[in-house]
Amino acid sequence: MSKGKAKASKKKKKSASDRKQAFMKLVLSDTCAVCKTPCARGTQYWERMQEPGAIGKGIPCPLTKTYH
């Protein structure tokens, strides 16, 4: 008599809705101006907003990254 092999357990794959997603807050140029650790993207945005008539909606700040 031969011994049977145990069945391999299947690993459950995480669906797209189960994965954690990174979120960043949108900040305006005034926030970038007083930031203690300025990033290149924030500095460029702040410089663009200093031009007369510039309209900005904000940029995502990597310092405010959270996972949900």
C-alpha cells in the first residue's frame, strides 16, 4: 500500500478591493511655503503660484501619505 500525499493548501489571493491604498492630502502653495521639509514638487508648485494671475488647485503632499 502506498501512502497518499497531503493536498497542498491554496493561498488566498487578495482582491484589488482588499489591498491597502495610499492617500495623500492636497496642499496649497501657502502650506508648501512654510513646510519644514520641502520637496522638489512642492517647491516648483510654490514658484509657479508666485506668478501674477496663477491659478492652482493644490498638489498631493507625500508627507501626508496614509494607507487605508
